[in-house]
Amino acid sequence: RAVNSFMDAIAAADTTANDFDFYTLSSVYSQLAGIYRMQLLLANEIEVRHKAYYYAFKAKQPIMGVFDLNMAAGAYILLNDTDSAEILQKKAIALYEKFGYHQKALRASRKLMHMYVEQPNRLFEAKQLMDQFESEYDKFDENHELPPPERQYFYYKGRYYEKTGCLDSAELYYKKVYKSGMPVFLKEPMYKGLFNVFTKRHQADSIAKYAENQGITSERIMPTMMDSDLFPNVAADVAMQAMADGVARKQRTWQEVYDIAKHDIDETHAIVQEFESKGVIREFPEEEIRNIIQQVCNEL
């Protein structure tokens, strides 16, 4: 109903009129994009974000437009289209700087960090952005701490150190994500990062104990078979513990268990993808997705 109302408003707009209100039209598109985001209709969101951006500049409200450009980059990230996301994000950062909003540009640079730390050949660029962010961002306090909504940055810093093999530094920064009193969902990047570190140290049980002490159950952070990189590590660690406890039916090395688990997971993913392409496994109904999201939101 809300979408239909916005579409009716847009259809009635006469953009050729000399006194046309481009500001309102940009706002309508931006609000419509927000509705599409909540419905996970990301392609639709991107389309109307671009229109909101265009009409904001027509209304001589460039910062409104850059906001929508920044949000469109985020939608591309959710679609795993990092090339498009990077192009838009760099453009948004450049425009923030052009119009004198340096702090907004620094804040927007975190999306680039998010992408770069996942690409081994971009780690140097990620570190450059982090160095600038830490030296110029005005939300750091005298102890070099950030308020809870901003502490996701420490996850990116931890991820950088994890990717460069500095696991002690990675653990330190992952733990910095946490601040007393912050909502549970803001803590989850910390547990994800720490689980990575402990897994690589073959200490998979440590993160479950750490999470339990902080009031989060291990089920929320244990990887599933969809986590094709982490799950084989955990399977191998569990197998090693089973052999140590004398309850394993077969004796294998850690690498043998890892290779078997990795092969099984990759094969399963390939079969699922083939079934999806042939229509044997149908796309999950969009209405059900919306209902699940609404149920989750109601429980928060």
C-alpha cells in the first residue's frame, strides 16, 4: 500500500513545470527506496536511489543526493556486486569532499574498508583508509574509542590483521567491538571475528565459552554448512577432540578430516545450484521472506 501511494505521487509529477518541486520528488524516491530495502527488493532500491540522487541535484540539494548514492552502494554490496559498489562509493566520497563534508566522507570510507579487507590484493588500500580514518575522524574520544554504533570499524581493523596473519592483533581489535550495554546485534561482528581467530588457532571451543560469558549462546555464532570456509575447520577440530576422547570410530589427521568436509560441502553446494538452475529447487517465496523478517524484527 505504501509503495502504491508513492508510485501514485510520482506518476502525478509534472517535471516540466517551471515551478516543479524537485526536492519533494527526490524525497519521495528516497523514502520509496527505504521501503524496497526493508522488503529486500535491492534492484528496485538501486533504481529509485539513482532517481532520488538525480532529482536532489536538480533541487540543488546535493547532500541529499550523495546520501542516496551512498545507500545505493550499500545495496550493491548486499547483492555481492562489489565492483559497482566501489564505483558508487568512491563517487559518494568524492562528492562529500567536494561539498565540504569531510567527516561524512570518512564515515563513507568504511564501506570501502569492508570490501577491501576481503580482497588480499587490496589490503594495503584498506590500511591506508584506516590510517586516515583513525587520524581524522572526530568521533574518536581521548582514549581512541568509538561510540557503540560506530564500533563496527574495529571489526574491519581486526579483519585486516586476521587476513595479514597477525592473529593476536586481530583478536585485540575484534574484542574492541564490544562496549558494555550495547545491543546484542552490535556485538555479533566481534563473535564472528573471534570465532575466525580461534578456529585458525584450532581453539574452536574458546569462542563458545567467551560468548557464553557475555550472554550469547554458541548456536548464534557456530558456522553452518553454508560457511564453506569455516565449517571444515570446525569439523576437523571436533574430530581431533573425538579422537583424543577415544570416541572416534576412525583415526585420521586434521588435514584429512578438513579435506573430506570441504569436499562434501563443495559437492553439496554444486548439487543445490544445479537443482536451482533446473527449477527442481524453487526460489523461496518473497512473501515468506518478508514474514520471517517481520517476525525477527518483532522479537528484537
